[in-house]
Amino acid sequence: MTPEAIQSFYALMLGFAWAGFLATGYQAATRRPASFRLLRQGPRPSAFAAIPFLAFAAPFIIMRNTLRARRFDGRRFETVMVATLAAGVWSLLSGTVVAMAVATVRS
């Protein structure tokens, strides 16, 4: 494996781990699961504060909703696969941002 592939794998895993950490922390603090409905509150400061949170918690929310829909609604495999790819790419990007932030703090 090339060093770039290993770095991408670490970024992917870091993105999913960070998304899970944020979504689980939100659920522990508010006793309700994190959702994209946080943006439906209209133009309020809490809705604007939810944007950075959702930007990093989105892979976890997408996968949770996808797996739940597959189990209860019987979604097709293709739909689940596309959602998984979207969550993976999103996780890769957010994991790269988190890794860059950690590298910046360390130096």
C-alpha cells in the first residue's frame, strides 16, 4: 500500500470516529439523536451553530438513517450503497480536515 492510500484510510476512519463522537455526545447531552432537522428551525442562531456540527457529524447521521431505513423500510441495496459511498466520501473529507487541524496544533 502506498503512503497516500494509508493516509486516506486513516482520514476516513478519523472522519467516521469524529462523526460518531459528535453525534453520540449530542445525544448524551440532549437525550435525542442528532438530525438534519436542526436546520429546520429557521434563521436562528441555533440553526447557524448547527451547520459546523452537522458538517462533521453528517457521516454518522447518514449511515444511521440508511441502516435504519434498510431494516424498517426495506430499502434497496443500490440506495444503501449510494448512501454509504456519500457518507464515506464525506467522512474522508472531514477526517482530512480534522487530521490537518491536529497536525497544526501539534506543530
